[in-house]
Amino acid sequence: MNAALGLLGATEYLQAKFSRTAQLNVDDMVRNLTRSAMSKIHSSPWIDNKIKILALDKLEDMHLDVWPID
């Protein structure tokens, strides 16, 4: 989850500094990372259900921040 937060910060930085193509590439990278993290958290038998719900909710928010639904 920390990696996803770091990439979200990197996305915001790159959006301010680079071209739209670079922004889309970073957005895709963050989107794929959050999807992967969500899948791993959801399928893990070692994570408590309350923590899973909180982590998945946070990752979903991050995913929508990068890839909003119009």
C-alpha cells in the first residue's frame, strides 16, 4: 500500500512536469498497481477482515483519483 501511495504522489508530480503521454503512462502504472494490491489483499488469508475492508477502500479511492469514472 505504501508503494501505491508513493506512485500516487509521483503521478501528481509528473502531471505538473511532463506531457500528457507521460501522465497517461504513469496513471496506467498506478491503476495497475492498485488493482494488483487490491487483488492480493482480497485473497490473503492472513489479513484480518476489518483491515482488508479499510485497505481495499483506501486503494479504491486512490484508483478512482487516478482513473475517475465520468
